[in-house]
Amino acid sequence: MVPRGPEWTSLRLLHDKGIISDAELASALKDIGVVGAGDATTLVLAKLRTTIYGFAETSYIHDSTESCVETCGATQIQRPGSYRGNHGRTVFSARSSRLGVRLAAPEQNGIRASGLLETDFMGPTATTEQGTFTNAVLRVRLAYFKLETPVVDFVVGQTWSLFGWQSIYLVASAQPPGLPGQLFERASQLRVSKTIKGKAATAELAIAANRPPQQDSSIPEGVAGVRLSFDRWTGQHTGYLASTTIQPASLAISGDLRGFRIPELSANPHTGHVRVGGGIAFDAFLPIVPATKQSRDNALSVVGELAIGRGTSDAYTALGAAGTANATLPGTTTVGSTATDPGLAVVDSRGHIELVKWTSYIAGLEFYPAGTGGRLGVFANYGHIESANAKHVGTANSGTDAERAAARAKIRDHEELYEVGLFVDPTKATRIGASGSLYDDTYADGQEAKNYSLLMSGWLFF
């Protein structure tokens, strides 16, 4: 049955009427990825389905230092004794509110074509607080075209990186992702994947060419991954606070390979030095007390990730240079190579180039008490990120002992996150969440810097 004219409906109603298949519904829900996606408003016109979805969200945050805005991410915490390290900050913001549009054509010969454009208001900040929070700037989060065929599937455009199989393994958190120790990156890419379904398990294999982290390297970033899902072992999982689903237990591994070409340390460079970076990531979602669509009572699960990489700072939210810096050119005050984004590759005064190494891990526990229908969730998270070489590269490996010590006083050695929180859904379309967090940052000279964060947020999904 195909609608004869324009019709306002929902994906779930279209599925119940037999207009879209199980596979089409599953693909749409996976793309949209927010609470109530199946009931999102959908316009059917000339067989083309247009689904409008998103949420209005406002966060209320108090931090004990002036280190963070809506989220800390992997931002360095200001050192104690400094003005910003000794004074707090309060932020009220609706910039995370999201709006998305998904277009899908009818399935033909087993081939499904769809496209998605998703935005929020977390664009560049203005020079004033009034401008930043009251006149927030719209930005592109996701923009891609997907073609699913009986043989392989293709994704073309900006979407989640395959490195870490994002965003499947986000922990439940009131803090916006990515947290310290958590891979969180969107990238323009061309991806090819293959799904192999068995009786009790599903395997997914994927390979992608991503936007080069350094465009002057002239080499796209390469990512590949394998993911195994155990379809009969399911649990309830909340990613961030934006989505809650019943999903199977799964294990995943992914690898990243990226190239850099850094000019020699000279005012007029003629040669470049090639460095190869990348990493490996392991991810898992494991229901301890399983959950199904019929029963979510006492559902308990754990989600976790371990990533090891070099030249991968852009895969983390707000990690950036983490205090590392290039040395100045000999005999000048001009900074050395700036051929890459901060924190990927660092040059010292001898022209020696190092890719900054990062090891990160995060684990989240989530629990849904009996008698609440899964509409009350309690969570606890621990994250850790550290560098094996940041305190030995760039300016930290240049100049006098005093200059090197001054450089290490700016560089992160490692950071830990502790978070506990809960959320409740007063209705199917609303959610209220709250959490308390400790960000514990340690600089390369041994100085600890701590930020205590309290957050409450309210959501309306549509």
C-alpha cells in the first residue's frame, strides 16, 4: 500500500501499515539515533519520505574553575593558584539543541537510498557571552548519503568516524560527549561496509577513507573495523542522554592509519619529513542483567573502550595541543612548523619531529530499576587519558633546563574523569538528567588541577 498524496505520519506507522520494511525501519532508527525516533514526524510525498527529528535541550552547569563551557571534554583544567583555577563558572545554554532531516526513497530491487542532514547550534563562539549563548551559530553535525544494497553498503559524506565504531559505544552521561578517554569525532568520508547475519550473531566489516587530518599530507586517513553482535543477548543502553535503545551485546575492533608531511625547521623550508600515525581501538557493550522490549526491570549493562594511538588528538573533544608547542626557529621568535592542527605533530629546536601519543580508556555502568519501565536510569562513568611522550616533545625538549621546566608546566600528562548521575523520563517525549563530575588533570610537572562540575539538563524530543 503506497500513499496516494501527501501524508503526515511516522516511521512506526508506516512500518505497521507495511509501507516500509523491517530493514528500512531499522536503518532509519539507526540514522536518527534520538529518543522517540520511530514516532518522529514524517511527510510522505510522491513516495519520498521526509522525517524531521531532533530535540530542544537546555543545560544548567556550574564548574569550580573557569576551564569549561557547556562541556569540558578533554580541555585542560586550569592550574590551582591561577585566577581561572581558583574561581568558578556558571553556564546556562541551549546551544546543544538539535534539528535533523532524513530523506528516504522507496526500496527498489533490494536497494535502499537515503540521506541525512543534522545540525545543532554549537558553531563558532562569538567575542561576547551575549553573542555566544543568545545568538548561537548553526553548524553541520552530519551530512551524508547512504546506499544499502544486498551486497555491500556505501556511506558518502560527513558522519561518525569508524575509528571506535562511533557513536555506538558512547557511555550514558549528562555531560555532552566526548568525555576524557572517549573517542568522539565526525569526519567527511567514503565508507564501504558488509553485514553478515547468522542465527545468533551478526558480523559487520567496514573500511573507510576519511578526510586527511593534515590536508598537506595529500593522503586520506584510512580506517577499518570489525564488529560482532550477539543478537539473542540484549540490554538497554543510553548513549549520552540523547538516545535509549534495546541493543545486542557486541565486541568491536578498529584501526586507523594516517600520514603527515611536516616541513623542515627553517624559515624557507625545501624538504618535508613524513611521519605515519594512527591507532587501534577496542569497544564492547555487555548486558549484565539483560533487557528486552518486553521487560527492562533491573537492566544492568557496561560499555567500554580502549584506544591507543599517535597523532590522534583530533579524535578527542577539545584535546588539541594539550599544552605541547613547537619550538621557535633558531635565531628568531617565529614558531616552528604549523603545518598541522595543534597537538598532532610537534617539532623541537633541533628539528626533531614527534607525533604525540595518547592512550585512553573509558567505562560506563548503567542501571534501570524495576517497576520504572526503563524510564529511570542511573549511571556511573570512569575515563582516563594519558600521553607517553607529551612531556618530552617540542618546547619540552628544547632550550635550558628552566625553559624545559616552564614548558612541562603547561603540558598535560594524564587526566581522569569520575561521573555519577541519573535521568528520568516524565513522558515519552521528555527527559530530565543530572550528574556530578570530577575532572582530575595532572600536568607534566606533577601539578594536579581539579574541576568539580554539577549539571542538570532538560530535553523535549520531537
